[in-house]
Amino acid sequence: MESKRVMATYLVETPHALERAAQAIAGEQSTGTFTAVPGETESLKERYGARLERVTALDEVRQPSLPGAKVPPSHNGVYTRGEVVVSFPLHNFGPSIPNLMAAVAGNLFELRELSGLRLMDLELPEEFAERYPGPRFGIEGTRRLTGVEGRPIIGTIVKPSVGLGAEELGALVYELALSGLDFIKDDELNADPPYFPLREKVETVMKAINRASDRTGKRVMYAFNITGDIGDLRRNHDTVVQAGGSCVMVSINSIGLAGLAYLNGFSEVPIHGHRNQWGMLTRHGLLGMSFTAYQKLCRLAGADHLHVNGLSSKFYESDESVVRSVQNCMKPLLGGYGTMPVLSSGQWAGTAEITYERTRTVDVMHLAGGGILAHPEGPAAGVESMKQGWEAAVRGIPSGQFAMTHLALKQAIDKFTK
Amino acid sequence: MESKRVMATYLVETPHALERAAQAIAGEQSTGTFTAVPGETESLKERYGARLERVTALDEVRQPSLPGAKVPPSHNGVYTRGEVVVSFPLHNFGPSIPNLMAAVAGNLFELRELSGLRLMDLELPEEFAERYPGPRFGIEGTRRLTGVEGRPIIGTIVKPSVGLGAEELGALVYELALSGLDFIKDDELNADPPYFPLREKVETVMKAINRASDRTGKRVMYAFNITGDIGDLRRNHDTVVQAGGSCVMVSINSIGLAGLAYLNGFSEVPIHGHRNQWGMLTRHGLLGMSFTAYQKLCRLAGADHLHVNGLSSKFYESDESVVRSVQNCMKPLLGGYGTMPVLSSGQWAGTAEITYERTRTVDVMHLAGGGILAHPEGPAAGVESMKQGWEAAVRGIPSGQFAMTHLALKQAIDKFTK
């Protein structure tokens, strides 16, 4: 019986004929080596070989995007770009994310037949769904736990991101919890620091949250950054859950997709997936991976929430790219694997308008650090301004106009656009 | 008391003044956010802030290396490159590789103040040595287990890399084990495939190895690729060790540094570290990470063997870069953490000469797949040719000359240089 196949789509740049470069990809990643070896029979190649499915020429350039491509003697100075689809028999590696990566990425980025390579997309057979349960909470579970419907989950990040002691953090979280926020997270720079270990941080934060909820009846969700070595993940998770915490956060690229899948195997609360270090893998357009491929892997491995940057952010990424990321997260994967996109970085009330205009969804987490904490009237007004920003956006009222009758929004605009 | 500090060296490219870009790096990765927030006091910044240690201007270019940098209104069209050293207080994250990565890499690659960023080196305080025991075998332990002294460990990779069944693999390993090889490894594409599960593969391979060692008295080391999800690592390791196997292999970037450190916590045999997917992180010179930084992390996490490509390889990497990688691996890290560099890719007897000439060491593993398996007189002659190639190299005799009196080497030269 023919094995099911994984389809991988690449953006390729090469000084060779595109077809030849595509064959190099398929050969390297299955039965081949640099010279013919005994045993590499036609029937073995047929059954186990990667297969070139489609080659589509795109544009041509005169400068190689990456160093080290070996140009053929007849080279005319042109580097051809194209989209290449290669399929891999699933029975070569089975539904295993770590071994999938060795096949679809592996040594390909080092091939000297290529002057550019980017993994653009992956199509995975349903066997992956049997192996990886994926997010247990996603959008629906997060809404249930936070009690927020019909609008984004409004959140903030503890700032300053490092350096707060128990007293300051307790006071800050208490104030934030009273402010009407739905969600607070640790910064990715703050996990389990020696000066204030996670165990004590959890105790301090949960005390503040409980104290506030006694007054308001609302219990803010706090994503404790439990990033650490594999053994830390279970211990830290248990520390959070036993204290009544309702969310854990990890730096996905620090613990690896394997670490994420491991955590997802036992986590009793949503996993807030931070993608720091992702820039390394994606910022150059002819290298690494697109978010389209990456988010599928993160969802499969169990990220209930997944960072996508924000519109008008402080980072290099274009708004168009961020919008595409949100849309990617919304598309069902193997029939499900819902994750909640997290908009963050340079966000404040005024970014709600463009965010909704471009994405047309409220099923996002919208996080503002300074945008809430540095609101001139304090965090409660910061939260209020975010809600007003979203109300205006969803109702299609320009935020400047809405601000005329909504003070918190007006104050935010005055402060953050001056 | 002042905290110990991690020193990170970056290659930076920016449309701004270099100093300003460097400040953006230090700010983003410690106490800052996009706007001043309450609580970010001077004493907090002093105690927890990242600190700019040194800024050295290098050259200037007219084209940004990476997209998305925001040029200042006054921009004169020049992008400045420089070396920037930033230090981070250890007490912000402690001796934890996953949290170290969030600090020294984190969101930095996404900063729009930069048009290029590469992590070049890391200096770590000794607290990391207390937390991570590192390789338990390294060069010495691998020599002990293989019984090889005074020359490289000669090895091969099972090829075809995928598709062999029990019968073919058993026969191949038996032949290879008789051939005088020191080391055999699975290909990174072949771990625990559904068509031939690891458990059965281990049984098949160990039977062949034992049968051969009954005849020769020598027991070849076989690196079983145990790459998989976190739960698989322990199970697979135990399968190998219980069957008498003496080495396990992992795709480091598939299981993550955290996965590697986890495996190292219990592995009873050397860990053969394959770096596939590394190209994604390093091929562009103004993005990602240099091998100098990466190999420190891999050694800390416990790689007893570490792939470095080979000289005259089939990949894009220059020989100069490969030589530097070997030299990097040789330098003590925190007083130890020895790893054995693994030369691989397009290797055969003829690459010994340049390898020794450039590295002046025999403390390497030298792996040839096709270079041994496709030797015209078979694998035993392939192995013999590798040993002859190294003998000539170490004795300073040109391999062409040595080949006149050494048939296996001559046959290899005839085949692989035609």
C-alpha cells in the first residue's frame, strides 16, 4: 500500500535550473548521498524517496540571497526563484514532529545548489492528529476561564519586565487585577529568577489575585512563565496549578516543539505560547520558515495561545504579515487545533481600530504593556481605554470620534500619539 | 552584591547610529518597554538592566541585509555594521539555557532599529557548570569505548538512509562491522520509522554487531538515532542500552537544547549530536547565530559528539568556517565540556589530507557515507582507504604519492576524483 505523504512547500532560489535544484532537495532528504551506493534500487527509491510534486518558476534576480551557492560553469548570472512542492512518505518518519523536521528541513538549508530556501507550508496527514492531541483549551476554553465573550481578551505584561520584588509585584498585580483586566502575563525575560524564584512569585501573585477577586468577583488569568529545562516544566506547572493559577506560559523556541508537546501532555491549564527567538528563523525572506508552517507545528504541539506580534508594532514585521498570521491561526488544522492569536508589542487602545479593520475578528488576545501601565490615569483607565478602542472598532466608529465621548480613550490617544 | 553577568557578543547592522542601536538591544532585553512605565527606577535599571559593554564600528554598507528596518528621517543611506557586547545580570534568569536564550536572543532579531543581527559569542559564568554536567564521555570516553587511539574515529552512515528492511540492514551492518570500521550511525532521516521500528532495528543491528565481534574481537560503535518526542527519548535510550548499544544519536534542533540536556541527565552512553536544521539559524551572515555560540550551548547541554560538516563538503559552508568550528570545539568551555567534532558530508579518504593540514588534530570523528560504501572494492577497502588517507596526512605525505603504494587509497582517488 502506498504510504500517506507529507507535502512541503518551499520558496527556492538557485543559480541552477529550478528543476535541478528541486531534485537536489528531494534527493538529499530521502534515499540519496553524494554518490550512488549499492542498495539504492529503483523500487526502494519509489517506495521511500521524496517526490517532486510541483515546480513553479517565479522571478529572477541577479544577486544571490544567501552566500555559498556554487554556480555552474555555464552560469548566466541569473538566480531563479520558484515555488517547489516536495512530498515525503509518512512511513519514513511517522507522525513525529521532531523527525518530521529532520525530513522537511534537515540539511536542506545548507545545500550549495541553493542560494535561498524557505519552508513556506506543510500539509500533514491525519496520523499527526492521532499522535498529538493539540490545544486543550484554545479560544473557547480561554473564554470560558476568563469569562469574556464578544470582545478580545484584554491583557497586559508585567513591566518593568525584570527586577520587581515581591512587594512591588504583589502591589502591581493587585492593582491590575482590580482594573478590570482579563489577563496578565509575565514577560518572556522573567521566568524563575534566582532573586525571586517562581514558587514565591506564584504565591505573591495568587495572593494578590485572590484578594482582588474577593472584591470584584472576577479572577484575572495570569500566565506564569514556566520556561525552563524539561524537568522544570512539570514542577513549575504543578506549582502554578496547585496554587490555583489558570495559565502557564513558555518560550516555545527555548523548550522546543518537543518540550511544548511534552508540557501539553499533562498541562491542566492553557499554554500561552511565546515565540521569542522566532525572528532568527523568519526575518530573512529567503531563509528559514514562514509563520504559516511554524504556527501549524506550534498548534499541533499544543499552544493554546500563540504570539503573532501586533499591528503598528515596535518590530520590523509589516502589518500585512501580522494580519496573515492571525488568519493562519484561524484556519482549522486537521479539523481543529484552535489557538488564540496573541497581539502584542507596542499595543495600546489606538491599535484596536486597525487590528479589527484588517482582521475582522475579536477572537484574539490583545496585550498592551506600557499601553495600559503607562496610561496617564493609571492601569484601570488603560484597560478602559482598550475596551473603548475595541468597542469603537467593532462598531465602525473612528477612534478619534469615539474618544470625544470616551475619556480613557481620549487620554490614551493624547499620550501615545503625541 | 553585584550579580555575575553573561556577556553576549553581537554583529549588528543598523541605519541608526551604532550606539543607539546597541542601546535598543540592551533596553529591549531587560527592563524596558516602548514607553516609560512606573517602577522602572534608576536603581532597578542599575541592578537588573542589561549593560552595554563595548561598541566597535566595522564597515558600512548601502543595502540593508534584512528587511523591515525603519530608517530615521535624517538617514544618509548608510547602514553601519559593528560589534556590540552586551552583558546581562545572571540573577535575571539564572543558569538556565532556555531562559538564557530568551535573554540573549529573545525578540532582538525583530527590532526595527536593526537591519542585521547575529549572536556571535557567549561568555557564561561558572554557575552554568554547576547546573549542567555536560558531556560524560567526550573525546576520551569515545576513544575508550571504541578502542581507537592516535587517529580519528572512522565511521560511516547507513545508506541508503531510508528504506532498508531488517534483512538488508542486518547484512549491511554485519559487512560494515567486519570491515574494521570504528563507528556507524543512522542517518538523521532514519530514527523510528513505522516500517521498521527502532526496537526491531536495534535488535537487528546488535545481532549483526555481536556476530561480527565474535569473529573480529572488535565491537563497532553504532549511533542509533533516537530522536523523538520527550517521552520517546528515555524509552528509546533504554531500548538501545538494554540491547548493549554504546551510542545514541539525536537531532539537536529537533529535540531542542532542553531535550538534549534532559537526555544527558540519564544517558549511559555517548550522545551523538546531529545539527540538522542548523543552516536555518546560520547561513545568512547577518542573522541568527554563529557556530561559536551554538557549540557552547550544545556542549553545555551534553553533546559528546557534535557535527561540524566536513572540508570540501557538498554543502555551502566554506572550509575556513569548518576549520573554525573544529577549533571552537577544542577550546575548553568553563574548564571542560569536551566534545568530539564530527566531520561529515561528502567525505572520503581524499579529504583526510586537507582536514589534517588545516586542523592539525586527529581528535575528530571522520564519517564517510558513500565514500566508504561506494568504494569500488567494497566497504572494507573503503575503511582501509580512510585509514591510509589519514596516515598519509599525519605523516605529511601527499595522498597521491602515498596512494602509489596503497591500493585502497588509490582506488578511492580513482573513483571519487574522476
